[in-house]
Amino acid sequence: MLFRSGAATLYLGDCYQILPSLGWFDALCLDPPYEFDNSGGGAFRKARGNSDTIIAEGLTEGFEHWIVNPLMCGAVVCFHHGDQRHALEGYLRGCFHRVVLLRWIKENPAPHRNKNYLADAEDWFHAWNRGWEPVGDHHDMHRQVSAPVRPAKLFDHPTVKPDAVMDKILRNLRGETVCDPFMGSGSTGVAAIRAGRRFTGI
């Protein structure tokens, strides 16, 4: 299914089938399924429900890295879980000229920690080919940004990214076209259109 409106084109379907047929994008911006153990949480898990939603939607099973093709994009931004960082970083370093780790500091992290540290930060890689280096004024070039977690119940989606995070990412990307092949609530598209880019979401 295809929907077009102004600066946005949206596809409903399997991104592994659709994305390779769409051609070049200046940047891919992915918040793909993470690969991690989402058990535990006790009473807080029962009250919140997001952890169960994440499992039910298959968002703990990881993703196929080949969907990021350095011959089809100038740069990629990819959120990830710490448990999948090593393999993802290895793949990106083998494909792109540079890879940098950046971080969203959560001002209101979930209180459960499942015998681990609090999940008070979320990381992403920004990888690029030559000629697609990050842009922005001096203050936009920090490697971290602080913002509160957005309530999932407002968006019917368990992993919504805040405007402040997505706006920073879009300010740092070169080019005019941005694709999010794992589009959820659409926060990447909102930030892309606000930044004057043409957005494609799958």
C-alpha cells in the first residue's frame, strides 16, 4: 500500500522487499527491532505493559543488517541496544568511511533495571561515506542530547523517540531525502519534514 502527501511518501509492507526497489536515499534513519533479553521487570512490568508489547510485536529479535546498503545511501543513523552493538558496529565499519556513537540521555528513565543498570540512555550510530559527513553549527555537534521519554500511551507505540532527539539527528544529516524503513509512530518523518527534507517511511 502506498500513500503520498506533500513531502512524505509512506509504504505499508515488508521493508526488506520494498526498500531495495526504491533507489538512492541521502540518509537512512532506522529505529529497527533491537536484539535483547526483555524478561524481568516484576510489578512495574505488569503495571506498564510496554515490555510485553515490545515482545508481542517482535521488537526484540534484531534485524537483517544487509538492509543498510552503503551503495544506496550516503549515510545511516541506526538506534540499537547494547546487546547488538558489537555486531552492528562491525557491519557498519566494514561498509562506511566513518562510524560515530551518539547518545540520548533519558531525563525520566523507567525505574526497573532487571539486575542491571537503569536504561537511562539510548544509543545510535551515525555512519557515513566520504562527502556525507555530519553538518550543523558548533552546538549541534555534541555527541549526546538530553530529552524526556515520551509516554507510549499517547502514541500507541512502545518506543517513541522525542522531538528533541530526532530534530538533532536531522540537523546533522546532509542531503534532501530521508528514509525510515522501520517506521513506527512517525517521529522521524515529522522531524524530516520540519527540517525541509523529503521523507519516505516504510
